[in-house]
Amino acid sequence: MDFDQIYNEYFDRIYYKILSTVKNAEDAEDIAQEVFISVYKNLKSFREESNIYTWIYRIAINKTYDFFRKKKLNLELNDEILSVESSEDFNIPILLEEKLKELPFQEREIVVLKDIYGYKLREIADMKEMNISTVKTIYYKAIKDMGGVI
């Protein structure tokens, strides 16, 4: 798959995902452009056994969080992101998805950021402007409440 084909097929989908988070069309456009610049630069390193959309989506998530960090905005993940509706992008088992839905918002947010999006607890603490020990406590309580499904 060449870059032009990837761009044409996935740009709108990625743009609207970003827009649903940043709530500003210009910022979403800028972030989406950064995503596809990164895709272009790293396309040779893409492992073909992975789903290309999952790879691009992951880049988009990272670029969106970078945007919030740079702006020092308090990131509030919306229910659409935390609903894990994009489970096809991450091959999330149905049992895990059901257990996540049972968690209180804050616990779910931390578990999704760590175990689905791959952030370290320290990064989550920085993003949420919380003490690292508080984030750890919330995370481990959530895992316990889920019965260790993760």
C-alpha cells in the first residue's frame, strides 16, 4: 500500500476521531497532518502483519496526547474513547470490554490509558495532574475489581 492510498483511505476516519477528542477543527486538522507526516516517515518500518489502521490510530492517539501535553490542557477522555468502541482496532476480548464498562469512569480511564493505549502510570499521572501513588492505587483497585481480567 503506498502513502497516497493510505492517506486517502484513512485521513477522514482519523481526523474525526481526533476531532471528537479535541473539539476544535483547526487543532484536529493540525494533529491529523502530524499523524500522516509520521506515517509517511515511518511507513518503511510498518510491520505488515499488523493492521495498518491500528498502527495509524495508535499514532493518532499519541499525537493527540502530545497536543494536550503541549497545551497543558487537562485531558478529559470522553465516553466515546473510553467505551472501547474501537475494540476491533485492538482485538479486545468481549469479557474485558464488559468488565471495563462496569468500572467507574476514573478507574476505566486509567486502565484504558495503561493497558489499551500503552501509557506508563507515570505518564498517566502527568496527563491527569495526579500523584503517581494515587494513579497506582486507582489502577490496582480497578484490576482487582475486574477480577484480574487484563
